[in-house]
Amino acid sequence: MSKLKDTLYQKILDHRKRTTKLLKESGDTVIDEVKVSQIIGGMRGIKSLVTDISYLDPYEGIRYRGYTLQEVLSKLPKAEGAEMPYVEGLYYLLLTGEMPSKEEVEELMVTFRNRRIVPRYVWDVIDSFPSESHPMAILSAAVMSLERESHFNVKYKQGLNKMDYWDSTFEDATNLIAKMPLIGAYIYNKLYQKGKGHRYPDPSMDLGANFAYMMGKDKPYDDVSRMYFIIHADHESGNVSAHTGHLVASTLSDVYYSISAMINGLAGPLHGLANQEVLRWLQGLRNQMDGKLPNEDEMKQYVWDTLNRGQVIPGYGHAVLRKTDPRYTVQREFCLKHMPDDELFKYVDALYKVVPDILREQGKAKNPWPNVDAQSGVVQWHYGITEYDFYTVLFAIGRSIGVLSNIIWDRALGYPLERPKSVTTDMLEKMVGST
Ligand code: FCX
């Protein structure tokens, strides 16, 4: 057994006792109440999921296993000369709650390296898509096509003990994480770098550096990839992509079905696709300005025009956060260091100065502050990834690490099939006494 798997197993054995005790001694304790506005309003704020992998505080932002993003970025081991840590180390941290040593990460890198090979039929699936297809649709189908590789399914058919579900799920999850960057880069090269061919991974490189290599990008794009995959990895369990992955996995569908579904949820403009929407929206402003940087009044006008058309300002607002997203801040700091004179970064910076006040004045959005998506496309654009349809694929590769870690733990703790109860409007009216 690898060090990671061994550590994980010990953690699982300890944790099972806590879950059993909670259920046995406090199963009937009331934790939350549900209001009509929450039932009609997308279940905002109802405490009804449990995960120990990350927690989202409305004012502080995300913590992974108790660590802030800044702590994660400074404490996880890094490659020689790298600014951002190994993505492989994040998987170790999310799964075990322990900050890995460099040796532990190196062992995991070997594990990933040995599982990278993508079967030929997956390339065929990708190649068969028309070139106007959205890269998220291609990614979803490519992951789905891998389903026949599931160890969990084979074992389940053979008669698997419930206590062992986590083990083959771990094998499937690790296999999929190892392959996701290759699939993502292949989709990019097929759609946007025709004729250049696809670069296969370099065995000496870590996941982030390899992704940059396969995309044909020089330094510091290796650090951009590491940063990007790490900050997008998890955002507790109620967001659409994480929740979809968990929900589908709760039926004991394998990780390929679950992650394909996760990708489909992430592909909506109110969720992951917002990062491409930000770029599209900024390009609209840029075209309108004929390339010159708008002044504050022109910027304000563009924001108001968008709102007056009944549209949202992409990259702003959040269902849980009530402050600037620390994932925005991490990327902003990277931009200030590496690309302070970038034209689009200046747009983003200028927007930060006007949008929160306008959203407050409009009085609808509960959170007027920027989220992760307000910054992320600009970084990609700067390094030559100008095909913004592709940005959510990068989000999906990162998010799969958190969602897969959660699914392994769901199986380890025996979380059941998810099945909330619905009521009819008639019933609701009777319950509130309005008929
Ligand atoms: N611009 C304009 N209006 C906004 C807004 C924004 N950025 N954010 C929220 N609002 C509006 C909502 O549309 C809603 O209007 P309504 O009453 O007419 O339906 C009202 O304000 C209340 O919404 P609120 O409770 O603040 O926000 P929700 O939890 O319903 O929605 C999202 C949260 C993120 C969907 C919303 O803020 C939004 O649409 N933002 C723009 C898209 C975006 O950036 N999404 C990415 C979010 C995230 F980081 C991610 O998942 O990647």
C-alpha cells in the first residue's frame, strides 16, 4: 500500500467512529430550520451536507482542511525554483488532512505518472467532435468514455463489502486525476492549435509543469497551472459542481459518471462558465472603447448598461461569500507581480473600483464583491490562452481533485443515497396558512 493510501486508511478508521457516534448519540438533534424562502430560493444556507475537506466562511473564504489558501500555497512542497506548490501535494492534503512532506509528494508523483496513459478510444471520442463544440461538452464526453476502466464497477459486480468501497474508488479517482490534464491539453490542441500536434507528457515533470508543457507554454505558465488547479479544487459541498458530483456518486455510480456530471454542472454561466463570460464581457467593453482604457465614468456606464439590460455582471457576487473571494486575491497578487502592465488586468483592476458600489446602489446582489472568475480569464489571456471557451476546462481539472477526494470519503463513511423531500405549492400554501 502506498504511503498516501495507508495514511488515508488510518484516518478513515478513526473517522468512522466519529460519524457512528454522532448518528447513534445525536441523530435526532436539530441543526437547522428551513424557511419557505429557502425552499423556493435554491436551498441557500440550509445546513444539510457534511464534508471535512473544505469549509467556506462567508467573510474569510475557503479553507482546505483548516488551512487558508495563503497557507496552502506557502506550506505545500514546491518544485525547485517554483513559486506555486505541487498540485499532487494538494490531493494528499485534501484526502488526509496532513501537509505532506516532499518525499510523500514525490511518491505520489510516481503514482500519477504510472496512471497517465489515456486509452486510444478517448482520443477518438475527442477527435470525433465537430470543432465548433464547446470544450466542456468534449471534456464531459471524454471522461464519460473512460467509464469502462472503473475498478469500482468490476469489484462491485464481484460482490464488494461496503467497508471496502472507498478502496477501489480511490484507485478510480487517482487514475482519473492523472489523466485529466492530458485530456484537457489534448482538447485545447485539437480545437485551437491545429497542425501543431499534441505533445505527450514529460515523465520528469509534475502535474502543473506537464500541463504547461503539453499546452506548449513556457514558464511561468507551469506556476499558473499549479495556482489555477489548486485554487479551484474545492469550495465545500453545496456549490453546483461539487454537489452534483456527490449526488451522482451517492447512487454508487462510479467516479467517471460523477465527474462527467460535475463537469456538466460547472459548464453553466452562473457557475464555472462565468470566467469565460468575464472575458467576453470585457472584450465587449474593449471593442466599444476602440482599445483605449475607459475612464471611471465610461466604466460605470458599461456596468449600468449591462444591469439595465437585465444581465448579471460576470465575476461578481456569490451565493455564500460576502467579501472579496481570496481566490480572486491570490490571482490578483500573481498579476501584480508578473503582469502589472497587462491591458486587460488594468480593466479588471478598474472594474474592482466601480462594480461593488454600483451593485450596492442597485441593491439586489447580496455580495457586491468579485469572485474567483473575475480574475482567472485575464491570467490565461496574458499567457496566450485567448480562446476563452476553454477556461472552464481548467476549472474542471482543478475542481475534480476536490470532488474526487470528497467522493472517496463519502464511500469511506458510507454516506447514503441522497434523497431530499419535495412538496407541492398547494402543500406549501396550506403549511403557511395562506389558503
Ligand atoms: N450582477 C447582477 N446582479 C446580480 C449579481 C451580479 N453579479 N449577483 C447577484 N445578482 C442578483 C441576482 O441575479 C438576484 O437577482 P433577482 O432577485 O432578480 O433574481 C439578486 O441579485 C440576488 O442574488 P444573490 O442572492 O445575491 O445571489 P445568488 O446566490 O442567487 O447567485 C451568483 C449567486 C454567483 C449566481 C450571482 O451572484 C451571479 O449571477 N453572479 C454572476 C455570475 C458569476 O460570477 N458566477 C460565478 C460564481 C462563482 F464564483 C462560481 O461558481 O464560479
